[in-house]
Amino acid sequence: MKRLALPLSILFGFPLVVTTQSTAQSPNYTLQLKANSDKCLQKKNPDWENGNPIHLWDCGVDKDNESWIYNAQTGQIRAKANPSKCLHKKNPDWENGNPIHLWDCDVDKDNESWIYNAQTGQIRAKANPDKCIQKKNPDWENGNPIHLWDCGVDKNNESWEKTIFAVNSHTTNTNNPKPAQTAPVKPVAANDDAEITCSGSNQLTSAEIQEILRVHNAARAEVNVPPLKWNCKLADFAQDWVNKDVWGHSSSEDRQKIILGSYSGENLAAAAPSSQNIATNGPTGWWQEKAFWNSESVSCQSGKVCGHYTQMVWRDTAEVGCGLNRKSSAMGGEWTQNSVYLSCVYNPGGNIGGRKPF
């Protein structure tokens, strides 16, 4: 979901499992600061006691502490790992510096209802829209407290973004062959760094295409699999799909028609506001799922998402093509107006049940 003044990252994902159809997980958001998207809003302590402080910390360290579910109707921001707990302001008054902490949901709507504005990135208190959720200190150290403060005083402290991810899993009854051994792979940015252009309808610039390939191929080089090349046919399909502005995967049947006789996989990401650099943030968010992948057991950590990452680094995948909708409203609601929507399509597709990614 950049990836995610708080970036919110919604993750829809499909682990690498044998299943006949894909079902999205509940949407969750990783709240990241716009001015430094490596920092996320997290609960401080591992337990779920009332009063657990909310602070700033490196993103991707512990998804259970940094994943949230926002309901635009109630304004509640619930902990994904424990939806009975919500973000609250600590004290009943509206003074600057009022700490934000974790508390039982539905106890006091005035203390737990928020309005997110995707254009400004501000998260305002619904009962007092002059007050915003902000980081307390001007620096970026881990543990920086989150509190309530007058809106508009410092945009770097109060602007948040979200990124949304979805991955498609394809399964088939296959054996689990041992991957071939290859020589170390040098990362390549793209098709020999030549300028890449596809059809006039594709919204990605050549620089964005190079960046998408750079991130993918850096992830692939890390596990010693060959770099991907750009395929305009895949990119045209991806562009046609995001132009429909429907959040969710295209049909696997349609993707099988792109290159006859070959299944193509698909990763999705969306982000708000639309000024986000999704060419970097989308693939980087997928890559970060590596932290939850266990190569020895060929499995994803329970309750986590790895399918975006495994498709990125799937050994047999040789080509990728992506499309971008720069004015998407596919996610709907307060949090997803003014969004960008990215689809990347891979051939041959990965996430095949019973096979190792690399």
C-alpha cells in the first residue's frame, strides 16, 4: 500500500498455498509518515493492554504492531491483530500533546473517531477537526511518541500515506522440483537500460518502468535468480485492467490468453495520495514480505503475506509488464480518493502449489 504524513498500507494477499480459488484477507493499513516512509505508526508494547502507547518505529519489523483497519463510517482505526482495540486519544480534553494510545473500541466515540484526508494526509479528530495525529519530536528516531496537536502547524509531522497490496495465487498439481543451480546474477535495471516505451495508452514513464525493474531485479539477484525483462504485451494487459478502476484481480482465464498456452501471475498495489512514487513503493512493499518467507519449509509465517514476494522472485518467471492508473478511485471511501493503482503481470506466472519459488 508512500507505501503507506501516516501512510496507510492495505494488504490484500494470498499465501503460497494449494487452493482452487483466491480469497482476499481483511484489508489492513500500515500507517507511514509521508516525509519518511520507512517509519510507521505502531503500538509500543507486544501485549494488548489498555493504555499501550502508540509511537513511531521502523516499518516491516512487526506487522502485528503496525497493521490497522480503518472504517470510514465509524472513524475507528482498529488493530488488525486484535480488532477489539482502537486508536484513542488518552485524555478527554483537547490540549496539544494529548497522547495517542490503544484502548477498547466503542468505549468513547469522541476519543476514537478519526477522519482521514487522502489529499492532505491528515488524520483529524472527528469530534474536533482542528486536532491531528502527529509525531511528537521533529527527528525520526524509533520510539518517537504519537500525540494530538493543532492541524497545519507542521505537515512533516502530520501527513500520512497508505499503500494497498494484492497478490494472485495460481495453483496446480505439480511436483516440487529442485531449482537448478546457476551462477551469481548481477542486478540489472531493465532491458540493458535502454529507454522502454509501450503503447500510447500505458501511463508509466520510461523512468518508472526502469525503477520497477530495478526493484524487482534487485530482489531477484538477492536470491540468485535471473533478472526480468519488460514485456509490452503484459504491460498493455495490466494497463487495460487498471483503467477499469476495479480493485481486485483480473481473471486468471483472461491472463492465460495474453500469451497463449502460458499462465500469467499478477500483483496489485494502490496508494494515496496520488503523488506517491508507487513505482518504487509498490515493488518495495512486495519485497519486504521476504521477512516472513521460510525457504527451508517453503512456507509463509502464519498470519503473514508472502505471495507478492514469491511472485517477484519466482525463478521461472522471465518477463513482467505493468500498468498504472494515476487517478484511481477503485478503493472507494475517504481513504482512497486521489489514489494511484498499479498492476504488474508476470509470465510465466509464479506461486504454483508444490513448487519452490527459487
